[in-house]
Amino acid sequence: MDLPELQENEDKSSILKNRIRKNYRHIRKWAKRTETNCFRIYDRDIKEYPLAIDFYNGRFCVHHFASHDDSSEPFLEEVTSILCSLFGVNSENIYWKKRIKRERLEQYEKLDKEEDFFEVFEYGVRFWINLKDYLDTGLFLDHRETRQLVAAQASGKRLLNLFAYTCSFSIHAAMQGASFTTSVDMSNSYTRWGIENFVLNNLSLENNEVIRADVLQFLENPKSELYDVIVIDPPTISRSKKMVGMFDVQKDHLALITNAKKWLAPGGTLFFSTNSRQFKLDESIQAKEITNKTIPFDFHNKKIHRCWQIQGD
């Protein structure tokens, strides 16, 4: 697995360039050792540059955290120039994502239809990434270590992945020897994407089922078999037309976790995570917070998500 060498030059005047250079040098050693070529190389380290920059196998996803929809900031061209200079890439390899503070009920829509997918590695596991068609890329990098924890727990066991997105939790679990995985998500696009991720890793779909369904309705169905590990990483808010009503993680998490625990085998483990900054876990839930174990070292924003471990009865 190749990772680019930095294109060294004498220009030390840019504080942003210096920071990206320093971060990448540190991360690159770890990435080569762990067979990982997708990670964060800048995480809003400098106040004047409200950006997060993710590296995906030679391409760059630049998240711009803006207070309003304005692309006129002078640093846009500067950042592009810095990345091209440091990594020897063309501007076509740099993808900008505007992260505007949105209204509470506003949904993210599909951005394009180019179907420009390419492969990355995370701890030796392969995933399809798309930097053009969606605001999100197909892999939430902040849950890289959470996926490792879940997969280790699931070895030789049955895993249920709710709000599965592109099935990354399930795929890591299957690669580490889970006996069976079930991934549930409401989106046609994401379930198809998840199936392609299983195929990419030569994993049997007979032992790794992907179900397109409303998670809340799915949990109401009669249980055929229980699961040893359940992972729940829901959206903060969802008002999809495919759902009955609106999902709000703060209002609905108690019922969600309560219903999911009915699917948990005795002595099993449930992982629950959210990226809602205002979230408060219901006091009636017996849970151990494990957030510190799940934040990757390349994420300097330690509030990117929170995570809890809940033991079954």
C-alpha cells in the first residue's frame, strides 16, 4: 500500500502548510503499519482555517465549516495550493464539502450522480468511497476505532448493525470472524453500497444479510434469533419520507435502546453512539461511556461523537 511522500520545499511561511506537514508525517508512519490509507490530516487546528481535511488514498476531502453559504473566503485557493504543493496532486483530486449550520429539520440531499467510486483500506479492510455524489463519503472516519472494538467483540458471534449506512461495522466484524451479521438501513443507495463493500472483501452474503427497512419498524417484528453484539449509530434527526413520523435521537433513544435490547442475547453487548453535541443519555439506562477509547488519534476534536457500552441481562 503506497502513501505519498511529502514534496519538500523551503517554504515555511504558511502556518497551515506547516501544520498539515507535521500532522501527515506523524500519521503516515502509523498508516503504513496498519494498512490504512484513509485518515484525517487536519482538524480545525488553527482558528483562522475552520476546516477538516481527510485523506482518502491520494484524494482529499476538505470539509469547510461555514456559518453561511459563502464560498468567497480567501483561503479556499490557498488550501488547494498547499495540498497540491505538499502532495504533488492536481486540484481535481481535492473535493470541497460545505458544512453549513443547517436548520434542525433540514435533510441532506444527494449532490450528484457521477458514481465515482474508488477503494480505500482501513486496517486492511477495503471500502468503496465516493467524494462527489454525497455530502458524506461512505465511511465515517471518526468511528475507525469504534469499528475495531465492535469487531473484536463480535468474533465468532452474531452481530446486528442498526442504521448501518454502508455496513462498515458489519464488514469489519465479518473480517474478524463474526459468524453472522445483519445490517439494517432505510436507504436503497446505502444498502446497495453496503452489499458492494461485502463483495469487495470477498465476504459471503449468505452469512451477512443486508436489509432495507425502517429500523424502528424492524425492531417491532418478531425475533427469530438473538444477537450477541448490537451496534446502534443513529442520525441525530431523520424525517425521511420512508419513515413513519420523525426520528429524534434525544427523544427516541430510550425506546430505541429498550427495543434493541430485546434482540440481545443474554450476556451480549450493545454499543450506542451519537454525534449530537446536546445529547444526554437517559438516566434509566445502565451504560458505561467508552468515548475516550473510540476517538481516533488523528481527530483533534474530541467531541466528534460519544459512545456507550451496554451489557445485556
